[in-house]
Amino acid sequence: MADQNEFAYDDFGLDAEFTAFRTGLMEHVVPPGPDAVRSTVRHRRRVATTTGVALALVLVVGPVAGYAALNRPSPPTPGPAVTSEPTVSPTPSVSPTPSPTPSASGTPAAPDGKISKTDLLSARVTLPAWRSTAAEWCVTKNVRLDDDPKMKHPSLVTLLHGDVDDDGADETVTLLTCPIEDGSSTQQVVVFDRDGAGNIVTLGQVMNTGAGIDQIMGIQFEDSGAVRAQVGDIPDCCVVPKEWSQKQWRSFRWNGSEFTQTSGPESFGPNPLFTDLRVVSASRVTFTENPSDPVWGMRHGSVTVKIRNAGSTASKTVRLTLNFGTGVLRHEGNGWSACTKVSNTASVPANMLFCDLAPLRPGEERTLVLGLGNSAAQPDSGTATAELSNRQVVENEEFVVPDSNDRNNRAEFQFG
């Protein structure tokens, strides 16, 4: 019985506890009815509204954030972590040889224009124009230079090197020559270089003969980059003594497109050896026969020739030469006594006569009346010439001194 009462007491206690729990909860439980329905509806509306707003925000904010992400600049790449002290690379035991750089500015190095004589003579080059009196074999296109100045072809006389265009590399300076018919030559100074492919090209012409320059004796290269040329006013060759030529040094520089003279004289003054001899006039010659002449067919006549020194320098020996072109001529009469020397059959052809005269002072004029004998019956008439020349003997050899105006040294006259 005691156990049953104990169990009964326990059941009563549990019932009391449940009763108290229910009583406490009932204050918070809403019974079914309109109030419960309204409360449930309000709760559901709040849930639906909150869900719609959230969905709208997702639809609007999502694309905007996407576009912003696309247009946003990329953040800088983070640099390497910097420690408190830099790491020092070890010094190599042998310094490596650096590769050659084109230049301090990064531009390509200029081609090496230092061309050897062998390479230049074996190349085909284009030359600047020669002077207008050059012979037809003095060509300029596709030229292979010769090394013999006596050949009828452009030839190399002198070759030297120097940086003429201030590009840091040497070019090749040359003196070229080409012979002409009278035994002299035409010359020019030309600079050659190489292009980027290593081909030999012509940089430009420094100078050439002409315009009062008849000879280029030599060339030099100056440390300043200028090319110097020694020039003369008469050919320094052939049968002309070197002492007769006036010589000058003239310097030329490259200006980026051509060579221009930068120092030295620009022209020659009057050569002290030159003068201006003129044949002022020569009269017609009429040959007639002399009945008492023992030589059958001999005809006689005379010519009056007026000559003058129109220059400012006294002449050397003056020679007057008469050229009839045909026939057999001889001297006659006293007029030839003014001559210091006359021709003979051994010195000139039979149809020519000459008379050497004492020097003429500047402005001096002389008139000569020279008797002539002509033993040839034919031709009966024709045209003859009277010509003056200025002559000087040097070391027992006779030379013709150039005339300052050789266009008036000669006059024609008729005979018959």
C-alpha cells in the first residue's frame, strides 16, 4: 500500500505541474477567430512585401554592380615586398665585355666609308659631271676607275680618308683625272662613302677644273673636317713649266647637301707671265710676176701686219707666224730685218713663215711690212692667217706662254 500511495502522490504532483504550465501559456495563445485571422494576414503581407523589395533590389543592384565591376580600373599589380635593407648582388670576378651600342642617342652607327684603293678600283661608281670641255671617254655612269692617268678613261690619282660629314665615321676623298685631246686633262675631287648595305656611293663633288682653274695639284684633309685642294691657273703638265702656274690652297666643307668653299682665295689675279697680244690687222696680198725675174713662175708680194700688246705685262719673245696653207713661200725685202729670228725650210713647212720679235711693252704697237715670194703657180688665191704667240726659253727649251685672251691672237687675210 505504501508503494501505491507513493505512486499516487507522484501522479498528483505531475498533474499540478502541467496545470501550472498550461495556465502560463494561455495568456499568450490567441484563440481562433477574426483576431487570429487578421494577425495571420498581416504577418503574411509583411513577409510578401519584404520578399518583393528584396527581389527588386537584387534585380536593380545586381546589373549596376556588374557594370561597375566591368568599368572599374584594374587595381595596380602589387609590387614585390620591400625589405628593410636591399639585397646587394655579388660583383663578378671578371667584367663581361659590353655589346657595342649604336650611339649614345640610340641611332644606328654611321657606315664605315674608309674604302681601300683596291675596293674602289674594283667597284662600279657614279661620278659627278666633268667640265664641259671633257672628252667623250670621260664618262660618269657605271664607271670602273683606272689607276693609269694616261689612259683615255677616268682614273684615280690620289686617295685619302677623313670624316668630312661629322657622322663619326671616315669617308674616302679622291682626286680623279681624265685626259683630253690637247695633252692636258680635266680633274675633279670626289668623296665616296658606304650606304647601310655596305655599297660604295658618291657623297659629292668637292670641286673640279674650270672657271679659271686649269689644274688640281693635290688634296689634303684637315682635322676640322675640311678638304683642301691646291689649284693652279694653267695646266701643270705637258710642255708647260710648273713655275708658270699660280698656285692657291682652297678649303671646302660639307654642309649636309653639298661641298662649299669655306676658306682660301676664290679666284686668281692676273698671272704675271700672261699678257694680251693682238693681231690688229693683216692686209690682202697680191702676188705679181716680175718679167725680169730669172726664176720662171716666181710671184712677188707683201703683207702689212699691225700687232699690239693690249695687256698690262710685258711680253717675252713675240712670234708672228704667216700660214698660207699651200704653195712654197720665202722671205723677201728689208722688212724682215726687224726680226731677231726668221724661219727656214728646216724649221717650218714650205707654206709657212715666221718672224721672232723683241718683247712688246704694255700698250706698245708695231707695224710690219714683210715681202713675200711665192714660187707655186697654184692656187691663184686663198685665205692665209697671221698669228701671234708669246714664247720663253726655259733651260734651253722653248715654251709658249698662255695668253690672257687667245681669241684675238689670230687674223685672216686674203691672197691672190
